[in-house]
Amino acid sequence: MESFPVINMAKLDGEERGPTMQVLNDACENWGFFELLDHGISVELMDKVESFTKGHYKKSMEQRFKEFASEALEKGEESDASNMDWESTFFLRHLPESNISEVPDLDDEYRKVMKEFATELEKLAERLLDLLCENLGIEMGYLKKAFCGSKGPTFGTKVSNYPPCPRPELFKGLRAHTDAGGIILLFQDDRVSGLQLLKDGQWVDVPPMRHSIVVNIGDQLEVITNGKYKSVLHRVVAQTDGNRMSLASFYNPGSDAVIYPAPPLLEKEVEKEAGAEVYPRFVFEDYMKLYAGQKFQAKEPRFQAMKCTHAIPTA
Ligand SMILES: [Fe+2]
């Protein structure tokens, strides 16, 4: 099996730009996932984010999770484990407006560090979108604009901990799904693994790597690229040892953004074969409403449903 795609962003500025862009292209088309090194977010900031996140879990989340866990374990098979995730989470919104000051139980210093981290991630997401434009052969800024809507993009971080699970055969850390949004930037634990993606019918580990950022493609980028890039199924397997930290930041379209395949890509597709599949055109929040009830189901029926019930005609 080929090795998991890793991109050292420092190489984009030198002689190795060509082969590095090639890895990126292959990752977007065939893996839906890649891992970034030298991405420009400082090691000091990442270390602070990690230590505050782990400290916050211990102080404010662990007790509640233990209560949930002992109840779930007591019920065992009867707890309908197939509909549950062995995770402890909270959500921070950054854009269009931040909710960090209203989220309860966070230290002021943690709020400050997370705001700084979000600013860095937003810059990285936008840089990546332009690299993808280059790779796709479309105008720079196209993807950022496609995500804009009337209030700019939506951006937020799901802060998760996956505590050790004594019955991993019964509970999933997080059940298999594709991500609904645009581009996802993940800061994952470098010691406790568990994230896997589906490639060629097999579950492949996303290797933990210190200070890396794991990136994956969401359903909206699959639509905009008319299927050239893939939004891929992934899951978290519960571990018997260690507490896995995971901060997934979702750079998504604004709720009223109209999502549709980029016309230059569609033209290329149509030239290739008559009757080539064309992805739907819809308003992003309509997709999210559908996704809310179908997150753990296949993406294809969602695309189909958008075509049938929520499609909006071309202007
Ligand atoms: Fe996900």
C-alpha cells in the first residue's frame, strides 16, 4: 500500500515545489486526506493549545464523561452502542462571529490561546484553498469566494477527547462519516492514534505526527470540483489505553453561500465524456439541514437529494 501523503509546506517555496504539488494533487484525488508539516503555525502555540485543552478536559469535562461512560458500560449491549460515540466534545465558533467568550468553564488564557490558534488556522485554510485552486487550474481566490456567502465563511473548532474505552469492540470513538463542509484542519494527539480513513475498501490509520496538521476534504469541495477531489469516509476507533485529543477546525461555506461545480472544471469534464456526472447546485444551509439527520450515512444519497429537492437553477 502506498504511504500516507505528507506535505512539507516549506518545500513549496523551493525547487521541490513541482513534486510537492503532485503529492497534494494525488492526496486530494485519491485519499481525501493529507498531513502537513512546516505549515507555519508555531510549535509554541500548538504546545500551549495542547496543554490547555488537556488541562480543561481534566478540570471540566472528565467527571461528566465518567458518569456517561459508567452508565453506557453498565447497559453494555443494551445501550445501543451502534448509535453512540465514545467521545467528550465542545464546540468553538470563530466566524462569522466568535462565541469563545460565551462558552462556559474556559480559563481566560485558554480563550486567548484558542483565538490566536483560530486566526492562524484561518490563514492556513485560505492558503490551502489557493494551493487547491492552482492544482485545479482555476483562478486564485475562486474557492475562497465560493465559500463566502453574504457574511463570509463559517469557521469553528470541535474540541474532542477520546478517553480510554474498556470495550472497544462495542463502542466506536466516532462512527464512520464524511465531513459536510469545505476543508478541515485537524490537530490530533501525537501519542494516541485512532483516526482511520477508508481507502480502496480498507481502513488506513492516519499516523500521529508531532506538530502536524491533518487536512481532509469535505463534501462541499467534492461538489465544487465536480468529484475531482474526494470527501472520504473516516472514523475514530476507541483505544483501550490513553486519552486521545483531537481539535478539528471546519472552514466551511457561509450558510447562504450557493454551492455548485466550478464552471471551468465542468467544461473539462463535459469535454471528456458526454453525459459526465454533474454535481448539484444548492444553498449550503439546506445541505447542512439534510446532513444533521444523515451524518452517519453515505454521502451519495445526500447529493442525489440535493439534486431532487433543493436544487436551484443557474442564474
Ligand atoms: Fe469528520
